Amino acid sequence: MSSWLRVAAAVAGKDIVIEVRTKTAILSAVVFAALVLIVFNFARDASLVSTTELAPSVLWITFAFAGMITLNRGFNLEKENAALEGLLLAPVPRSAIYVGKLISNLAFVGMVEAVALPLFVLFFNVPVWGVLPGLLGLMVLATIGFVAVGTVFSAMTVRTRFSELMLPMLLLPFMVPPLIGAVQTTTRLLAGRPLSEMIGWLRILALYDVVFITLCVLIFPAVVDE
Amino acid sequence: MKPTISGSRGIIKWGLALTALGLAAMVIVYVLALVYTPFEVRQGAAQKIFYVHVPAAWSAMMAFTIVGLVSILYLWLRDERLDAFAASSAEVGLVFSVIMLTTGPIWGKPIWGTWWTWDARLTLTLILFLLFLGYMTLRSAIHDPAERARFSAVVGIMGMVLVPFIHLSVYLFRTLHPKPIVLKASAPSLPPVMLRTLLLGFLAASVLYLGFVVLRYGLARHAVAERDEEN
């Protein structure tokens, strides 16, 4: 078990080191997130639609799109010099490789969200300070689910033609439940509603995370099986 | 197992026969629906589309469920025939989805007053349709047959697990924002003539599903056999 965790940590660590040194994915995803937020500002009539009504959807659409851009990167990294084949030749469990990739993808998407959130607060003037712990918890809960699925899908789509288009096409249907849950909960959080009105959605989000992480760990070996 | 040309021709013949049977049953359903079933009091002629729409929806859902189940079997047994069958079922499911998604709005416009509404069931079927379009697109983007089979089996299984989650979330989403009027004909309260016609519709759509899938599967096997013969 401890060696399994070491493999996962090593895979995640290697990806994070590469990203920290090159900074290409994070930087472009952050710029992309900022641009989406700016475009959203012009996509509404400020005198008709109040910011607080629109804010939850703006926030989560931005996270979803930026997350998808970031996920495309995860296995693209392994294409150069047939690095994935090298990784698969190592006598380690495939599920540990998956979990390592999941951790590094979560770190990247998390970093992008961490930059996009303050920008969102700044641009849309939404008071989140009071609900920040709840909002951060929700971000973790909703992000884990779609990144878990996205990690498996990006391992497949990277080996197809038009991979940049293929990943969103496969992943967006899977983003529907986390996105609906996240937007609904954010709306209630910002309106200061009690926890009892959110607990149903939080349960669905948690269940989604548990079910899909388990399924992905089981199914990932079939993806990289040669 | 390697397919042979004569073997695949046999499958194609079975597929053609089943398809002919399904189409004949469908013609009977049409005649029954147009001539024998009474006009529904409130909906009038628009209700007749129900005899095509509901069976098509049934066949589409059956097709996608079978893709998920066969995909599990494929990852377990790694038999290329299972992959060909799953792909055939997905393709036929898309055909029935298109029938369902076009007949639905044609009925919805006069009855609901709108082509489309974000009702839970409508949303779920639309997302499923798009998911399986993605499944087919993924298949067409991979050259290696074994890789294509593995990848599409993964999507098929994940899709099957996704369905209850989408259902749950769109249902909650809708009930929290209720639509003012949702008119629904409930099946058990149907008069016997309507019920019989509908049941025959289910049978016709199921046979048609089977015929299409067997035919599509036979054609896929035939293509593989021909390619093998050339090499």
C-alpha cells in the first residue's frame, strides 16, 4: 500500500515539477479564465440582470471551461518522446498512475480556480468573504468529480485526432450533474440560505465523487492496457 | 473469432428479415393509430404521435443500456464481436433517439405550446443523445481496432453510470423551478384500444431495433471479413 501511494505521489510530483518549470498550461488557463470572465461582463445587460443573479453561473462556467483546457494538458505531456509507454513499462500498478495523474490534474485545476476566484470577486463585485469557507469546500467537492472523469477521458482523447474537441464533447455531459449542483449551492450560499437547503445537493456531489473515483480507478487500467 | 464472408452474409440475411418484420409491424401500428384508435378528448389528432414517440424512446433507452452492459462484457472477455455489437447498438440507439427527439417537439408545440421545455425527461434524453454522438465520434477518431474497442467500452460504461446522476440532478433542478403547466398522458389510464396499439408499437420498435442491430452487426463483420480476405 505504501509503495502504491509512493508511485502515485511520484507521478503527481513529476507532473507538478514539469508544470512549475514550464508554466505553459497554468498560465494559459489563467489568462483564458480571465478572458471568459471579461466576456461574460459584456454578455449581459447590467441594467436588466443583477450581478448576484448571474454570478453563480458565471463562476462555474468559467471554472468548467478553464478546467477543461487544463485537463487537455495532463496526458499531452506524456505524448512527447513516448513518455507514457515508458511510464507503463514501469512495474507499478496502473491505478497508482491514475491516482497520480488525478492529483496533479486537481492541483492544476485548483490553481486555476484559485486565481479565477479573486478575479471573479473583483470584476463582478460579489461579496464572498463571509461564505468563503463554504464556497472553497464546494469548489473542492464539485471539482474532484469532473476532474476524476476528465483524467480518464483525457488519457483516451490525447491519442485521437482532434483531441482538443473530443475531450469537451465527451466530458461536458459528465459535467452536467456537478455543474447543476455547484451552481444551485453557490446561489444559496451567496443568498445566505441555511445549510439544510444545500445538503441535498452536497450529498449528490459527494456521491458523484465517490462513485466516479471508484469507477475510474477500476477502469483506468483498460485505457492504458496495450 | 475471425469472421467469414459467408457467415456474415447469414447474419445480414437475418437482420434483413427481422427489419422487414419490424417495418411490417410498424405499418400495422400506423394503420391502427390513424384509423382504429379514437381521438383523445383534449389533445385531438396530436396525441396519435404517441404511438411512435413512446416506442422509439423505449428502443433508444434499451439500445443505450445494452451498449453499457455489452461494454462491461467486452472489457471482461475482450471479444471483438462484443465491441461490434455495442457499436451497432449505439448507432441504432442514435436513430431511435432522433425519432424520439423530433416527434416529441412536434407533439409539444400544439400541446405544451412550446417546442422544447427543460423538463427532466427531455433534458436527460437530450444529454444521452449527445453523449452517444460523442461515443460515435470517438470511435471514428481512432484507427487501431483494439484501442477503439477499449476506449468506447470505457465511455459506454461511464455513460451508463452517469444516467442516474443526470436524472437525479435535472429532476431536482426542475422541481425547484416548477413549470406552470406540464400536461402528461399517463399510460395505465389508457382505454384498451389505445393500450393495445401502444403495446404493438413497443413490439414493433423492439423488433425493429433488433433487426437494425443484427443488420448493422452483420455489415460490420462482413467488412472485417472482406478486409481479412484481401490481406
